[in-house]
Amino acid sequence: MTIQQLEYIVAVNKHRHFVAASEQGGSTQPTLSTRIQKMEVE
């Protein structure tokens, strides 16, 4: 797991909303969802 992946998890936890978390991280909601899915598989 990378630092960036941890930042995604923290942002989702903080905002409780995938769109708001993705905007904070500078990506789109589908990209954020895909990255989190990959982490779940790991």
C-alpha cells in the first residue's frame, strides 16, 4: 500500500462522500472508486 492510497482512504473517511474525496485528491470519482477497489483486493 502506498502513501497515496492511504490518503484516498483518509479522504473518503473524512468526507464520507466519494465525490468530495476525489475532488480533494485531484481525481474523478470513478478513478477513486477503482483505486479503492484495487486496495480491497490486495
